Amino acid sequence: MRALIPAVALLTLAAACGSGAEQTAQSGPVTLRMSIWTANEDHLKLFNEIAAGYTKAKVTFESIPIDSYTTTLTTQIAGGKAPDLAWILEGSAPDFVESGALAPLSSKIQNAAELAPAATRLWQKDGELYAYPFSTSPFGVFVNTDLLREAGKKVPEKGWTWQEAMDAAAAVAKKGKAGLIVGDWDYKNWTNLATLWEGWGAKAWSEDGATCGFNQQPMVEAMTFLHKSIFTDKALPGPGETVDFYSGDAAMIVTQISRASLLKDATFDWTLLPLPHGPAGEYSVIGQAGIGVIKKSPNAEPAADFLGYFTNAENSAKLAQYFPPARTSQLNVETLAKSNPLLKPEQLQAVVIDGIPNGVVKPSHKGQEELIQTARAALDPLWQPGADVKAVLDGVCAKIQPLLGS
């Protein structure tokens, strides 16, 4: 197996060396390249429409598959082939911000002071903003209300619990359809399980990032609940099972509001709810992405200028159709409803507007790529009947604790 190269090492190398400290902006019309992970046609159409209104430069968008996104991006940076701007996932934020690979942005962002503090925390260092949190999207649960009714379960309301969610999911599964899906997890991307374990107050690691939290009691209880839901209650599809909620084949999916567009032609009734409450009470989990300017780009200055345009109030409102804004002035039903016509005002209020201010961002840490892969391998024994949950989680901590201090 190929050894993982820590992203921070690549980024530090790029920040120190780049392709030469004497780089100068090219003469003539500037062409900017921005790396993104999405290849969604609707997303790209919107990005290109916004870029077409920017007259100072031509902007191209380079889509990189999500599975290899951060590795590809950091390799490009270290190899002197960096884009001018890059979409950075929340898990990689500490590596990018701490390494010095990004250019400061506070002076380039229109009304930067109105950005929600919970949205900017990952992207700041010493009071300076190094990436714009253009997508600050709380997770919610889309519910196929037809399947619940057919299974004899009432449609849940805000304030529901994880136990109620799993009971309903299990009832639907007994009728031949799938129960609950944790979107984009697929027994691999374990960071998305934060949408469940935060309900128990569990953490992958301590607030300072120094201590593993997988074998602490809240996580043990949360993972025990999840394991029972999968293998005893059959409330979730098992390992290797692929189910499409948007085709009407599952009762619920935990995901973000950008996926609402996939329900445009749905043949079933559905609703959107906040995450269920856990034993620790009400909570919200945020998936986030920032856009940064690569400091060593020969076009860093015009790239920062474009980012200021791309994220100004007008364009931020357009992007809100898929990427909930961090601007407090736009966190209202009126703004969000214009760009999210499939969602009801009360759904936008409960999931997005109420979820952002106090939301917890998915786990992130320096050296995230290695941590992700190491923890994923250590969690594999959990995804089988009869697994000893505590023993597996002890094993996760044994594997990742040395990485947390690096």
C-alpha cells in the first residue's frame, strides 16, 4: 500500500518554495484556474454564469473527483502546478490554514465582519481570514413520508429523537424498502457519522485535537446504538448495500439541502427535518467548504479580487441555492427561499437558519488525510454482526493517538 504523504508536509513545502518567490503576475488578460470537487452540471452552470460577469479575468473551473480531491490538490501545489484558487474541504482546513499556503483575504471580502463566527472559525488564524466559507451547510434528514405512512408510522416533526428515527426506519425495512441512509458514508467516510454521534455529545478527538475520543463513553454509546440499528434492527442498509433515496427506495437520508434538487421530479411525498435529538439533546452538524487563494500563485492578487467578486452579497445569494451562505444578513427565509424553491420556509428556518449559528463542523485536524485512512481501517471490524464495539473503538484510539500529537 502506498504510504500517505501528510498534506501539511506538501503544503509547507509549497508555501516555502512554491515555484519561485520572484513570480510576477502575467501580462495581458489574466486566466484564473479554480479547483473544485463538484462536477454537478447545475453547480458548474451557476459558477460559469457568475464568472461571466467578471470582466477583469477569464475564470475556468477544474473538477477533481472527491475521493482524490485533497491528495490531487496538495500534489499540484507541491509540484508547482497549483491552481490560483481552490475549494477546500473542512477536514483539510487546519493543514491549509496553518501551513501558510493561502493568501490573506479579509481585505478582499465584502463586509467580512458580517460572516457568522461559527462559519469562519476553521478558516482564521491570528484574526486573519484565509479562506471564504462559501458553503456552510447544516445536515438535515429528508424523509419519504409515503413510506412511513405505509409502514404505519406517523410523520415526524421537529424535536424528534434518534430512537424514533430508527424505529420508523426499521418498520419501513420490514416492508421491503430501506430504512435510514447516512449520506456519503457507505461504511467508509466515517466523518459523516458525526451527524449521529454528536447527539450523544461524542467527539472524534478533544477540542485541542490532542486526545482520541473514540473510546470515550459518549462515543461507545453512540456507536453501540448505531451497530444495533444496523445489525439487529436492520434500520440501515448493511455494508455493501447500495440504495437510492431519491428514487423512493429508502425512508430517510441524512444529508444537506443542496441535495433537494434531486427531489425535483420525485414521485413521492417528502419533508425535510433537523437532525433528531440524541441523549445529549438538540444539536446541529455543519459540512463546510472554503475557497482560498494559493499564496504562491503568480496571479494571487487578481485571484483574490475575483474571490471578492464571487462571494459578494449578490453572488452569495445566487450560490445559496446549493451552498448556504455564511453572511448573517442572508440567513433569513426571504433570501434562502428565493434560491431554494423546493423547500418550505419552516424547513429552511429549522435546518439552515437555526442550524448555522451554533452548529458543530465535521471533524478536522492537521494531517487529516492520514487520520481519515487510519481510522477508517481501524473501524472496519465494527461493521459486522457481533462486533465488540468497545474493543474496536479502543483499537481506533491505539492507531490514531500517535497521529493526533504530530
